[in-house]
Amino acid sequence: MGKFIASLFSLFITLDPIGTIPFYIGYTHSFPDEKRNKILFISISVCFFIGVLFLYFGEFLFKYLKISFSDFLIASGIILLIFSITEFIGTSQFKVEDEELCIVPLAIPLLAGPAFLTTILISKNFYGTGITLICLFLNIIFAYIILFFSQKITHAIGKTGIKGIIKILSLFLASLGIKYIREGIGQIIKY
């Protein structure tokens, strides 16, 4: 159960559907409900498809490029750290005007970004393919529900509350990045 919770939580943090709310609302606020729901469904579907592809073929890519898991842990940790700092100080910005936004930037990189894809491989390595796939699927459902009800969530929590949650999630993300760097260096020292 501990492995399941760890995988579920780490994937949730890096998928970051709550942090995506301001972008999703900002991009789709002028669209009718039907169009907004279509954009959300496509974004979530693309995110899930990319996650599953990375889960099953990411390691093959490593072998082909001759990258060790320790290398990937360190690089992933650095990416997570940079991503969390960017989110924490609020410097990530995207500008789009059309429903193309369901692929970029909503599906990639806001949902299926480098931090999320990195965490999928790390979760697979630490907790197994089955647990990771189930947690990936559950997180996709959570993201869909959160974004579907984002207008209500925003009204209930308020913009300040959303920003506060993003900052807290960013701190956890930074901690996760440091953990991956430490574990990667530890694995290199062992060998």
C-alpha cells in the first residue's frame, strides 16, 4: 500500500492539475462549454497516451542512448528542481488563441511535462509497471475531474487559494527533485 500511495502522490504532484487550473481557465474562459469540454477531453487523452508510451518504451530509449538510471535520476532531479522553481516564482507563460491549445500547451508541457514523464519512469523502477499504470490512470481521472470543475474550484478556493496551493506543491516538487539527485549520486557512489 505504501508503494501505491508513494507512486500516486508523486505522479499527482508532477501532473499538477491544480497548477494547470489558472492556465486552463485563462485559455478557455471565452469558449462555450461544449468546446471547453472537448479541449479538456483531448488534452487529458493525449496526456494519458504519452504517459503510457513513456511507461512502456522509455527504458528502451535509455538502452538505445546508453543512459543509466543513475544518470536519469540526477537529470530528472535537476529538471524537477528547475520546474518547481519556475512554478514557484510564477515565470511559466504560454500564449495561444485557438483550440490547438488542447495539445500544446495543455497536454504538453503543462500536464505531460518533463517532470511528469520523469516521475513515470522513476515510479516504474521503484514500484513496478502495474502500480505505476494504475496510478497513472487514476491521476488522469483526478486531473479530468479537477479541470472539469475548475470554474467551481476557483470560485470556492479563490485565486489566492489556488496560488497558495501551487506554491506548496512546488515546494514538494523541489524536495522530490533533491531526493532524486541524492539517490542518483548514491547509486553512482555504490558502483
